[in-house]
Amino acid sequence: GAVVSQHPSWVICKSGTSVKIECRSLDFQATTMFWYRQFPKQSLMLMATSNEGSKATYEQGVEKDKFLINHASLTLSTLTVTSAHPEDSSFYICSARDQVRLYEQYFGPGTRLTVT
Amino acid sequence: QKEVEQNSGPLSVPEGAIASLNCTYSDRVSQSFFWYRQYSGKSPELIMSIYSNGDKEDGRFTAQLNKASQYVSLLIRDSQPSDSATYLCAVKSQGGSNYKLTFGKGTLLTVNP
């Protein structure tokens, strides 16, 4: 139980293009999903909190117009990196909060983005 | 600002030994505590959660919580080379919506065969 998937697992794109990453909870409903970014040998950095049916809450310093988040259903949240630049290259990881086990977050396998 | 502190390590133990990982947190009213394991290049995996003072055991893992000292630890008995990973401590504070977790920077554990 508590499986979260992400797609794609890795992506290479050219500078200036947009990339969409999907996060799905496979066997539970998640009213809240979280998007993190992790640079090599650094800790997780929370980017935003995604709530089903409402606008995402972004952490300080994260550009909401650059990182578009949509949480249209209880099992799917998407993160779109718009006009990507090489400095956006990172490991993007989503997590989902189980409605039943309220405080536990389960992470997806991550998406490695490389912008050339 | 709510903080979670961990020694970055690396912590090196021989195979079969007990590995002890420590974490302190600044928000006195924190209620929920978690340990995640992260292998290099992979995403974190939840291995333990603890909510009340004392010990909680799950297989070779024991989480210990002391709210008065604002301290949570993870013991790994009979350490195996496959336990070599970064261990992240995460804390959920009382109140607030969205159930955000605050993560420590992680402790790198190396178990030597």
C-alpha cells in the first residue's frame, strides 16, 4: 500500500521549453501532495503544497508562474516547469499524504530533469 | 523558524553493529516524527513514524522519542551493508494546515562489511 508514482522518471529538454511531471497516488486518495526539489548532495527543499481542487501554496522564493501546479483529482497532481533553464536541472520529487494516515507522506520515485 | 538538526556524518559502523542516528528539533509543540531512508539517486522511503514518548520497534529499527528534550533517534540493530544510505529526520509541527514536514539535512550512514 501507499504507492506513489511519477512520470517521467527522467527528462532532458532544451532551454526555453516547458516540462510537465505527473505525480499519482496509486492505491490511496491524497487530498494533499507536496513537490520537492533536491540538488546533488543537498537536502530536500519543499517547493509547494498542492491541494485537490484549490490553488497550490508556494514556499517563499519559489516562482509560482514558473512552476505551475495542478491538483485536479484525489490521485493526480502535476508540476509544469515553464521556460526551463539549465539552473532548473534537478531531482524533482513529489509526495502524497494519505487521508487515513494523516501525517505520513509517501514519496514518488522522483523525476530527474536536465535542461540543456 | 522551525528547525530540525542532524549530524551530517558520515557515520561509519561495522556490519552487525548498532547504528545510532540522532535528531533534535526546535519547535517544542511538534507532534509527529518520521525517519526516512534515502539511497543515493533515489527518493526517500518512510521507515518509521513515532508520535508519543518512548520507544517504537519495527524489526531491526527502533525509534526513540523524548519530547521534553526535543530529541528523536533511530537505532538500527545488526546493521547490514544494505542499510548504507542517508537517513532523514522529519517533523510535523502542531497546527497549521497542509501537514507540511520539516526535514533535517540527513545523516549519511555507511555500514562496512
